[in-house]
Amino acid sequence: MQMDNAAQLSGEIVSPPVFSHESHGMRLYQCRIAVPRLSGVQDTVVLLVPEALVERMQGTVHVRGQLRGYTRQDADKRRLKLMVLVRALDREALQENNLIELTGELAREVYYRRTPLGREIADLMLKVSRPYTGTDYIPCVVWGRCARFCSHLRKGARLKVSGRMQSREYVKLTENGEEKRTAYELSIGKLTVLDKK
């Protein structure tokens, strides 16, 4: 069976596992892993860990699994939360410390724009089928000439992408004042169009 969703991360566990929920008789826990970039900045990614692996979630870990998108209802609106569902732990460091590979289709039209500094960027929402049932919606960003290329793609185009999970903090103005939030997205480094609809 072809894998449409594969994730590998190496980094430091920065929050202890906390019970999240039970699914198909399996207890799942959430914790966070800090994954360093070459620039020295760290991306903090949420892990969803089966109970059998929880005790090993400390210090430096090397995990393999799948990227998941869960929607939750907050007070003001529904929010998409990205997590890596851990399937296995490696004893040795991984060749790449932050690699996500997905195959899916565009769930909506591409949003192309330029940043205030003139860099080209495009936002994509990739719909990825799970191995058995369900679908994950993964927000992605792509830069430069690839962003311009993606601006011509339409909803339904089937893509194979690889890149890294990134987190960025921002401040949201709410009726209660400023609120610090974290956005998660897949920063695409390589993209192949498999077919166009």
C-alpha cells in the first residue's frame, strides 16, 4: 500500500505527555517536540502519542508517524490543529529531522500574494485521505517561483509534496485584548503535480 502521509521528526520533548482522548480502544497523549532549524530557530510541533510509547517521550527522540489535522471548536470559531500521530520511535537520529511527505488534492483554490517585502507566497489546503477512514486537511505554504506556479492550479489538482512542519507565533486582537497564538503549517520544499482536474 502506498503511503500518502509520512512524517519524521527529531528533537527535544519540551512538555510532558498529557492524556488527550481515546480512539478505537487506544489511549492517546499529547506532548510537544522542539525541532531545530538550520537557522537556529526551533519549531514546536504537537505529538499525539499512543499510551505504549508515552514512557519514552522524554529527552531527545526520533519519531515516525503521520501528520493529522483535527478541527476543534473554540469560543469564537472552529480551528484546525495539526499534530503528528506517532507510530514508531527510532533509536538513531533520522537523516532529516523534520520531513513530511504527503499525497493529496487541493481542497480549495490557491491563495497567491506577495509579502510586504515583495516575496511571492501561496497558501494551499491539501486534502489527504487516511489509510482506512477519514481525511486530513493540511494547510501548506510555498514560496517563490513555485508559489507563482501553484497560482495556476485549481481545486481538485492531485499533488505530491514534501517539506517541513513549521510553527509561528502571532498576536490576535480579540474583544478581551491581545491573545498570543501559534499557527502550524507545512512549508513545502518540493512539489509534483500528479494530475489536474
